[in-house]
Amino acid sequence: MLGLTWAPRGQTPVLIEQACREHLSLIAAIVSNGLIYVGGQDQAFTGQDIPLVSE
């Protein structure tokens, strides 16, 4: 679902999303060699959900 919003010129628009029981959280990363990694889950991401990977 994509949401649209507006704001007066010069003010940052703010979109408030009310998550319902059925939603998907997505996260993506681009690494130095150009690969794109995408992950998704049916609950909000926390710091423990994101592994730290070194090359």
C-alpha cells in the first residue's frame, strides 16, 4: 500500500500509517559490490532482527 500526503511549500509532509493486523515490514540494503538485499516479515523489525555482517 502506498500513501499520499501533502504539505504547504517549505514544510516536510508527514504520513502517519496505522498498521493493522495484516501488514508486511520490509527492509533493504545495497552493499559495496552493488548487490541489493531485501527482507520482509509480518511484524515490525527490531535491532535484533538485523544481523551485522562484515565483508
